[in-house]
Amino acid sequence: MRHCARPLLAAALLLLAAGCHSAGLPVGGGALATDAASLPAGDLAGPGPLTVVSSRLDVPRQGGSLAVALYQPAPSPSPPPAIVFLPGRMAPDDQYESYARALASRGFVVAVRGWYSLFTSDLELAHDARAIADWLVRAQGADPKKIGIAGHSMGGKDAVLAAAQYGGFAGVVAIDPDDNGKVSVVHGLLARLRAPLLLIGAEVAWQASSVCAPRATNYLRFFERAPAGTVELTLRDADHVQMLDEPDRLGYGICRCGTADTRQVRVTARRATVGFFVQHLQGGPAQPTPPPRLATIRVAQADQATEK
């Protein structure tokens, strides 16, 4: 398999270009509609039965506000379960639109945090997640006992950080999280996590640029110290961005080294994410294991974290 290493400065500039791609309101269609064309009816990776209404709003926080893309089901259950979604560093929120729409069309209110810069810290992003969760309860009428949190890359790391540090989240999905940075979740607050955790890992992401979840800090390190019951889903031959709606946008080439079918990677990751929240926030059934050619699954045991 090819290696995609690039200088860090070039990586930052390319990611900046990617982050500035979209500033408008989320629209229908896109990856979810494209993927659904070849999925059976009712597949969790496709749209659910409810209409989705989307908007872009500002969430108040101390010292200002932060932008979110909000996806709401119509009609909405009362009170609805809700999801906070944290994008990867400098990734625009529309890269995760298919995840938000798939969840909202099944009764979840979903708030995807807007683009954030290279200078946003882990602690700041985790605090933003808590602020968004509080706002979902206060302003959107979400059920405070049924708030989930998900994220990708740095957003995946800080989804775990927010749930472990603040509590109040009923489930966590970390999509190819990267523990890189001044604050380590793996060697810190991960041990305090009490919410169910799904780790979705990209098997070959470490072969790309060092800004794309290197082996020393990738999802495998999270699983090594994860609480008992944590589920690890490894996407075979996938890279760090293939689960995004548009992984081939300008700027993402530094992370592209996977040989798996991109659509299948995205569909598998979305199906697992939706299924996890349906199970843990709506009381749905556990989802079947995907075929081994697409993904592998492990479940953390009670003594594994203490052995590290």
C-alpha cells in the first residue's frame, strides 16, 4: 500500500482549504441519498421514515457563541433524544451531513458543531460539546437523559473527553480518534468514562501523513485502555477520511491511502453509528456484525485496561 506522508505545514494549509469549502445551509440529497440508492429499505445507513428539517444556528456560550448545523425530525418525539457531533479539526460540518440526516430521520435532534481552527484546544472543544448539549435540552427540548455524543478525529477524541469529564452523555461514538495533543485522553480521563463507547477505526490511516491518526495515538491506543464493554469496529483497509461524505475534496489527499471502497467504508461507519445510538438511546436491538471482509469487531474485557 502506498504511503502518503507530507510536511506538517503543507498539511495544515491543505486542511485549511478543505475547511473553507462550505458556508451555506445544509441541503438534502448528498451522500445519504446517493448511498441509499443501493441499500435495502430500512437499512440504518440510509434515511429513516421521518422528514428532516435543517438550519444553521448560533449557540450561546461564555464569551460569545458557536455555530452549529441543526437537524431536526418532523414530526419530533417529545422529548426527543439528541446527538452532539464534533467534526475533525478544520473539517466543515457538511462532511458529516449524511450521519446527521440518517439520525434525525429516526427521531434524533442532531447538532453538528461548526468548523474550528488549528488553534482550538481539546479542552475548548470538549467544553463546546457540553455547551451544545445543554442548549439542546434548554432550547430544543431534548431529553437530558438521552443525549449522545459523536466525533471524528480530534472530534472523536474530544467526544470521549467531554463524556468523561462532564458526564451527562448516554453514549459515545469516536470515529478514528487521535489522542495527539497536549491533553491525553487515553492516559487520562478515559478510565473515568461511564457511558457506552463505540470506537470506529480506520485500519491503514497510520500509513498517511502524521496529522492523520498515526499509530502511536490512534484508535488502537484508545481500545487498549477502554472501559469493559467498549466495542471496537475496525474498517478494513480504510484511511482516516474515507468515512466522510466527500473524502476526495481539495485538502484531504494527505490522509488518502486506503484501498477499501470509499462508499462501503462510509456506509459501514454510518450504519454502526446510527445503530449504536438507536440501541443505547432508543432501546433498539443490537446490530449484526458486519462481514469480516469489511470490518472486524472486538469488545474490551474487564481486566484489559489494568494490564497496560
